[in-house]
Amino acid sequence: MEQVEINYELIGQKLGEDIFSKQGTLLLKAGTKLTEYHISLLKNHTLGEKVQIFTDIPQSKFKSEPITLKPYEELLKLVEEEFNELIHTNRSTNFQSLIKKVSQVLLTSMQDTNITTVIEKRKSNNYIIQHSLNVSILSAMIGKLLGYSKEECILIGKMGLFHDIGMLKLNESLLSKIELTREDKEQIKTHTVLGYDLLKTIPYIHPLIPQASLLHHERINGGGYPMKFVESKIPFFCSNCQCSGYL
């Protein structure tokens, strides 16, 4: 047996000890074959950061490299560059490159929850840009927890990335106001349509990505905006994208 750091690389391995919660409740018995659910349980409800497992494979086999700040910051910079180009020229010269790099980070994020620590450490000067990337990552992670396929999770993540792009079409002074008038609030609400109109012009874009921009403030009771759709009219993945954004 070896003492190994708790991470998702342990899926399929067998526990070498009984695991108790912080309150002293037995969570998992020795010999349990670990699943993704078990790993989440261990991460959230145990005192330590390591567990004993039965293995003849060297411990290094199970060590995963955490996501570091550098690739996150590089992607954040790329998102900012491409968003600015889209806003000012209605086109993106590196759109496919952006989508590819975002997809790679989403895949890694679904395997390594350390990304949440990275998100907390990085504070961007452009709130909308960082918010968009963070919603993208968290949406994909939520999709995985809900049992969606890898492809579906990546799509939800892409929808999250672009959901608020219309905000960048608004005047910066409006977004920096501490107190908003009724007219200000109505103007801010136009970001959904502004984002939709921008995204629908991009060739080969998945149709749900512009829809996420348009509908992410809808409510299942019809009380949202801009379309006042009820639950039956809101695409299911758009409602999942809402889970990670501010509403």
C-alpha cells in the first residue's frame, strides 16, 4: 500500500484503509474500488489530502500536474484579444485557434479541480473577460457533474465563454457605475441581443452559442429577458450555462 494524493487519477484503484468524515462518520470502507463520485467525496469530506491505496504501481504513476496560473493567463489574454477584435471589427482572425485552446483547458479542468484555485488567484483588470472565461470553465465542470458527455460539456463551456460578449458593446462608463438608474438597467439588458447579433455572424459557430448569449437571462417562469421565454422554450443547455453566470 502507498499513501497517495487524492486526485481523479485514482479512479479504478482500491482503498487501503477505512475513510471517515470530519465528523467521524464512516464514508468508505477499505477495499472500495474508487469512482469519480468517491474522489469527490474524499476531496470534500475528509481531513487529509492523501489516502492509502492498494497498488503495485509506483506512486509517481498517480501524480497529476495541477493546472498552473501561466496557461490560464495565456488563455485569458487570447480571449481578450479575440473579443476585442470581434467587438471592433465584427470578425475574428484567430477564432478557431481560440476555440481549440479553450477546449483544451476545458478538458483539463474537467479532470483537475485545481483550476478553481487558479481562478481565485488571478484578478483581471477586465472583469467581463475574466468572468466569461471563468463561467466557461465552471459550466463545463458542472456539465460533467451532471453526467453529460465530454463533447456536451465542451459545448456548454463554449456557450459560457461567449454568453456576456454583448457587454463589451456597451459604454465602459455605464459598466463602471456604482448606482444604476432605471434607464441604465434597461440599456444593460440590451447586451443579450447585442451579443447574439454579433455571434450569429461567425461562420460555422454552433447555433447554441449565440442562443446562450441571447437567452442566459431568461427565467423558467417567463420573468426573464429579452424574450420572456418560459421553461419549455429555453434550450436545455442554455439553462445549464446560466448556472455559473451572474443572473
